[in-house]
Amino acid sequence: MAKNTTKLHGKDLRQLGFTDDKQISLALDILDQRELRRLDKGSALALLRDIKADPFKYVRDPTWRPLAQELVPQPSREVRLSPEVKDYRRYGDSFIEDGARRQMDTAMQLPITIDGALMPDAHQGYGLPIGGVLAVDNAVIPYGVGMDIGCRMALSVFDVPPRYLEQRRAELKKLLHHHTRFGGKEVFKDPYDDAVLHRSEFKEIAVVRGRREAAINQLGSSGSGNHFVEWGVVDITAEDNELNLPVGPYLGLLSHSGSRGLGAAVAQHYTKLAINRCPLPPEARYLAWLDLDTQEGQEYWAAMNLAGDYASACHRDIHRRLSQALGEKPLAKVENHHNFAWKEELADGREVVVHRKGATPAGRGVLGVIPGSMTAPGFIVRGRGERDSIQSAAHGAGRRLSRTQAKQQGSEGELRRLLRDQGVELIGGGLDEAPMAYKDIHQVMEHQRDLVDVLGSFLPKIVRMDAGSGGKSKYGGE
């Protein structure tokens, strides 16, 4: 039998510049697959030459991905932190726990860090603390954005007097039951077909392509933990306000949720990738970044923006369903997000990537909602564009107790009494989200007077959260 002269050997690949035995073995194994055996020797060599010259072009190719990933340049092992902590502004310093300060100090030692700030609601998280704002040079830190990408607040204000909350309480409670979904199991039988579901990223990026079906099913639903949908009283106090609303009370609908399973999948995938690409000391491990000049960095940036837009679509659906059920069109809406990264300019004109993990954008004239707890008011605010805070503000009251501590230190009876005394009805929820677990929102707002102007408030009255087990809530409601 004549010898097959088209088959490549290791020496052929070495002549192309392949020096690693693992890479050579991978290339030969792939070429031995049935669909590639028909390639003549010249075509095979040309293909391998192209892959070696630009492996980034092939990292999403299902056939050549293993080889391309081996060929992608790796950073030198162990990225060193700066011995000095860059200066940054802390708001309500005595109000912030040591763990959050230590995490922010570490973030300010990254070689890519340019500026930072810590908000008064700050508490310890993973990587960047919750309430941390970090400006870096041409890079993005997946865990500096966080797991729940694009998590946001959305408020609708209705031309309905607040007495409606007492006169029609049972009806409003039913609307929350029928038109909201929470946690990992509750979905709508008739999910809304939002344009975001047809974005090209769902075809172009593998990690989100695999989440599209779940994203369709979860559209309009809310997460567990501190996510909620609630009816309450909006009180507009500033005569000069961008909402064009007269001073006075209104019925309001406030929601807090993020990008659901889609955002979590993006965060997990690219955090793992960043940690492998950018090995840091143990204390900084979750601050690993992706350079925006790389394909991985560009992929994450596109996936992050998709997840943020998906989170916004979920809120649109929540407010659409409840507005229609109520039979009222909102007079005004306010929406803002956190757990995101933005390309912005600093005062000196430098373009940076600003991470706001649990921090609200507060550029001059930018509107937002900063919630308190289920028994404390939230505030409608207008940003003042403060440079020292990198045009940011707190995103809520901030946790005073961890979830475990809240469960250990609180009691069901105490929570029931507090809710009754404040005239709040809770559907779902649990001790881990009890008001006692949170800081005093009024103190938080006092520490950021230079960052935002208050236009009004929102006081919750009927709150729905995930019931955890999916059964009836122990704290009122079903």
C-alpha cells in the first residue's frame, strides 16, 4: 500500500514554529478527525500557520478551540501588587467595616488602578467590596462588576392617591401575587418577547448562547436575596425636579433585581478566565482583570452589556404587567443600575473604566433611587457630579449584619411586630432581609450630602420577596 504523503508529522509543525509538544500533539489529533482528513498537506499547513499567527480568531471555533487556547499568549505568572495603597476617598469612614476598607485598600494596589472611592453603605464582599468604586486603565474586572450584572432599581409613579394603599390593599397584594415571579423556579407561562432576546450576542458568545432559553423563561422575574417588588408611597419634596411632578404624595411601584441566571453565568465564566490569565496574590485573587485589547476582554464587555440590558428588560416587563393590571400609566419613571462597568473620563481627561459594585451612578443631573429597607424610606436623588466620589453614591442602606448573623440575632416575632408597627405587609422574605440587618439609611444619606440632592422619598407598604422554600411566608401573606 502506498504511503500517505499528505499526512503531517511533528517535524512539519516545528518548521512552522511550533515548539511545544502538547501543542503539536493537539494539532495532529485535531487534523486526524474525519472531517479534516481530506485536507491536502499544503492546506493543512496554511491553516496551522494562520492559527499560530492569530490564535484569537479561533478560540470560539469548536474544532480548533483547544489548540487556539494553548497558543494564546499567557501573562507572566504572579502579577505583583504595588507596595503603596493609592489614596482614595471614603464617605462615612467610621461607618464602614474594616473588611470593606481592607478590600478597597487591596484594589487600590492593583497596577491598573487609577482612582477609587468607598461609599457609606460599603460592606465586605468578594474582590471589590460592595459600595466600592474603582477606576482602572483599559481593563475590566469581572468580580469588580459582580455576580448580578446590571442589578438595578426601577420606580414608577402613578397619579393615584396614597389612600388607595389602604382602601385597596387586598387588591394590590393580589396584583403582586399574580404578576411577579421570584427565585429560581417561578416563571411566567407567557414570557414577553423583548427585543433584547434577539441580540446577536446570543449567537456570537458561547457562554450566553447556552443561556438564551433560560433568559427567555426568566424574563420579567426577580431574584432571591434582597430583590423585591413593592407598592408604597412616593412623596415628592423638591419643587424643582426632572420628573415634572408637583410636590406631594403618589402611589409608587419600586422593583429591585438584576440579570438573573444570564448575568451569573457570564460572571462565573469570565472570572474564572481572568483568574487563570491574571494570577494575583491570594488577597487580590478575585480582582483579576481582562485587558480590553484582548478578545476575552471584548467578549466580557459585550456579554456584560447584554446582561445589563436584559436586567432592564426584566424591570420593563415587571412594571408593564403591574401597570396594566392596575389600569394606570405611570406619570414618571426612574431607573438606575449598579454592578456594572462604564467607560468614562476623569477630571484630567483620561478615559478609564469605572466599576461600581453596589454603587449608584451620580453624575451631574443623573437620577436614581437609593432604597432603605422594607420599613425605612428610600430616596429619589439627583447626582451632583462629585469628582472625589468618581460621580458615584451609595446604592442602598448597606448591610449591618451578614445573612447568617441576621438569622441568629433576629426572631420571627420581632420581625412580625416591627412590620405591624410600621404598617408594612410582607409576602415572602425572611430574617436574613429583616430591617435590623441594615444600616440606618438616614445616616447613609447624611454621609453623602455632597454627592446627591434629594428630590423625594419612597416608603414601602406592601413588599414581595422570594419565599425561599417556595411555600407560604411565615411573616404575613401567602
